[in-house]
Amino acid sequence: MTLLRGRVVLVDGVLEDGVVEFEDDRIVRVGPAREWTDIAVPPSSSTILPGMVDVHCHGGGGAGFPDATADAVDAAVAHHVCSGTTTMLASLVSAPREVLVDRTTLLSDLWRRGDIAGIHLEGPFLARSRCGAQDPAAIVPGDPSLLDAVVAAGGGAVRSMTLAPETANLDALARVMAENDIRPSVGHTDADAATVTAALARLTGRVSATHLFNGMPPLHHRAPGPVAACLAAAGRGEMVLELIGDGVHLDAWTVAMVVDLVGPDGVVFVSDAMAAAGMRDGPYRLGSLDVTVADGVARLTQDGDEPGAIAGGTSTVLDIVRRAVTESGVDLVSAVRMGATTPARFLGLQDTVGRLAAGMRADIVITDTDLTVTSVVRRGRVEVGVPDGDRHP
């Protein structure tokens, strides 16, 4: 049995002096510290959060899921776990059929071991005009047979897929995704608002918008585009919106606006992290493309003075939660819901992860008052040390 005491963040409020008790891999009790009368639990200034859930992550710790070796992808997972993300999808990028099949096969081993919650396919059925840091040569029209091959290679590991709503064969792709419980995500699109809205009506199950605002035309009052369509759909409760609130992809005021409009149950904070997350500035890769990281910002490497396209992030979900609180003025409870609870629900894992409650998996992040990680527990196992004073046999 382990007891953790501190400021406990729940889905509907904060226990200023609470205790989380877990045994083996499950939380068995959460409540005010005064209820623990049979054992003395030392007071603590720590803040206790559920483990973060990242549904869009390309790597970290020097390794990228689209191109790293089997040994190296473990380092990417470890970086995010030690940074507070205890559940994650491994995201791929657009690539030729043989590469997608190979990478999906490799990553499915991590899924079977429980190291990742599944695979996110970001492409290849995207709009070349909004490719961002995707290789335009690898982007192809919607091909159900290609999707079938990748899904088969994953053996159940593929959980989410980003596609442009204007791609070919959308209905056939939607059927493959529905049959395999794969969440559709609208992104990297040049479609107008009407096309996006019509496509959303043809997609089933839980649907998201891939990094809203990024990889799509900007919102304009005479050309509302995908942003307006997705905001409206999220406002109706029909989809959730990914936000990369790292201060690079989006301004803090943009994050605040979206949260105010659709609420924390309609927003999922994602890292979109690539191999450079947690590493020094320098050269990296994202799939088949060269990336240069300078001052913590990843961009496609190119000649000349013009900056390349933003090529993923270097933050973690907890970094984004912290920034939402300190820079966007989002309350802590809502920020944590967007970093853990809402993405867990999107993945269908709401009864397992994403909140601190009895019966949930013991995925717990302990931070200081500034929301900097001091300890991480994943499946009841300490990944980053819990102080001895908090552990009770």
C-alpha cells in the first residue's frame, strides 16, 4: 500500500489536503486527509495529478516513432512517462505503403506490451497544400486497401487516423475505421467549412480535429474554413479539438478562446512532440524529412533565410497544462481535464485512466507547486521516485 498526500486535483475540484491510496496497480481510495485516522500520513506541499494522456506524439528523448529503431522507441516512451505522460499514442507521418506497414508492425509490439495505448496515423490521406512537416511526395488520395494493409499490420494497435475530409473514398475509409474502432481525426486540410461539416456527418464514433488551426487555412470572416466547422461541431458536442498549446503552435489567447467557447470536455491537449523533445537544439529527423531545432522550436531544415514549417513540438502534455494555467488563465482543474480526462475519454479509456478515483489504474503524477514533476507512478510502479516518507508498507 502506498499513500500520497498533498493537493489532489480531481475532475470536479481540488482537495487542498487530500490523500491518494493505491495498492498494486490500482487506486483504492481518494479523499480528504482527515479521513485517514488509522495511519499518520505526513503533510505535503505536493500537487497530485492523474497521469497525462497524449493522443498525438511522434517521439522524444532523441527518438522518433516514424523512423527510430525498436530499441530507440523505448527511449521516446520513457521520456514522456518520466515527464508525466503515462498513456500515449505513437504517431506516424505520411510515408510509402511499405514504410507504414513496417513501422506499424514495429510499434504494435509496444502496444502489446502495454507501453503505448496504440498508434495514430497522421496521413497519408492529407491535402498536399497543407502538408506542413509531412513529405508531400508521400501524400496520396484515400486508398482503402492501403488502410486495410496498415491496420492488419497493427493487429488492433491502430487507434486513430488523421485524414483530410476532401480526400478520395472517404466513405470507404470511414467504414474501415468504424469496423476497426479507429477514431477519425480531421486535419491537414484545405477544405471549406461546408465540406468539413458534410464529412463529419459521414464519420462515426469519437471524432477529433488534428491540432486545430495548424495544417489548415486560418479562420476568416468570409472564408470560415475548417476552423469554424470544427469549433461549431465541438460546441455541439460532436467532436473534440486537439490544441498544441506550447506557445509556438498557438498563442496563449487562442488557447483561452477555444477553452471558453467549447469547454474542457471539448479540448484535448496534445504535444505533437518529435524526437527533439527533452533534447538539445540541433539537427533531427521527422520521418523522411530533416528538422532543425533552435531555441526549442522544431522547423523543417531548408536553405535561405525563410524559416521552414513548424515540424512538431518539443514540449510534453504537462508542459502544455502548466502553460494553460500560467499564460492562458485556465483553471487547474480544467487544464488537467484537457491533459488527462478528455483524451482518455476520446480513446475509450475513461474507466481506466485520466482521473484520480477508486478503481482507476494507479497512473499518478506528483508535482511541486509550479507543476514541475517530482515523481511519476505508472500502473502502480514508481518510474520517478516517490519520497520514502510517502510510502507505507
